[in-house]
Amino acid sequence: MMISSWGMTETAPATLLVHEPIRRSGVVGVPLPEVEAKLMNGEDGRYELRVQGPNIMTGYFKDPEKTAEAFDNEGFLITGDAVRFVDPEKPEAGLIFDGRISEDFKLLTGTWVHANKLRLEALSVFAGLVQDVVITGHDRKEVGILIFPHPEALARFQVKPGSFGEAITEAAYCEEVRKALGKLLEHATGSSTRIARALVAAEPPSLGDGEITSKGSLNIRKILNRREGLIARLYQDSSQDIVRA
């Protein structure tokens, strides 16, 4: 038996709730009584989720500007999350959480990349090798991946963590990364799902520099901005730091 739901701090928190037996993770159910869910921009069956109801906050404390940005012109809270129908022909079966809209980006070709979905696939394939990853490629020709290695993996390969701006290039560890990239490529269906290159960051995510949120997750925007030098090297074909499948 499994119960799951969806909510945010701003929604007090439960807003969607599973109401019947399910056999998979990721299902977040249907709106609670008196709650409305608005699904926007259904490209490829993926929708941006917006919600309205008595449990939704009225605004951020003493911050009218941020409050105005948080709601659309119909009063729905803009969550930034994406969902899909469990069964498009049976909406009462509920919704599936499908990552953050705000983390998605376009390649130079105009193709959308669903970053969180790719990240979860990568974490599964890189299990044991990485602590976390960041998907890259905004306005680039290819999708890339910035890797934060798992401390136990570094110890296993006798690699010492480095400093900010450095990359790990130890041959044995990078060979395992290359093999994992190859497995990901086997399931790629196009440029938006093909992770073509990787770079292993020597310094782990920094809490002091805001790369980790108060909830313990990665602050993707902060990482991309703070480590823009590493990202640039990731896309330099002449760089010795790149790992390719």
C-alpha cells in the first residue's frame, strides 16, 4: 500500500492527494475538496500545475512584489511544477509529478529539455558513483551533465576532492562515468534526451555559497551561475576535463 500527495509550503501543504490503491511511485492524486487545479501548456502531455483554494496562501509577508509574481490573473498560484495524467482518458485516476518547469531549458535548436526527468534517469544509472548531478545545455547544441561525485566512490578510487573550479580527471573513476554515459545513450530518443558530455566537479555543492537550499536540495540556478567557468569548459571540445561516452 502506498499513499502520496503534492503540496508546497504556500499551500499549507496538502493540495493533491491519492485516494485509491496505486502500484507505482510518483502519482500525486487529485485535488482535495474545494481545491482547483489548472493545467497549462500541455506540450507532449506535460502540464504546468497551478492551484487555487482555501488552503492557498494569500501572499508573502510584507512582499507585495513577490506576491504579485506568484499568482496569475485568475488568482491561481503559479507552482512551477509539472504534472501528467496517469491516464489521459481517465482524469479521475489522478496526476503524476513530472519535475520542475522552471528547471527546463531549450537547446540552441529550440528543442525543450526536461531537465528534472533527465536528472532522475541519470541518478539511477550513476547510482553509487555520484552524489548528485546538474543537467546543462541552455542555448547549447548538446545536453551535458555536471557531476558531483559520491564521497564513497572517490574513496574507492582513491581520489581526493579538490577545490572550487577544479575538475576530477582520475582515469579509473572517469572510465566508470564514461560507461554510465554509454548506458544513458542507449535509451536516448533524440537531442533533448542525449547526454553527450560530462564533467566531474572536484568541489562538492557549497551550503555557504547557497548551492544547497534549506530543504537540502540543489539550487540549480546558483550552481550554474557560480560554476559558469566549469560549464564553459564542459562545452570546450579541446578541454581535457570532459568525459564522453
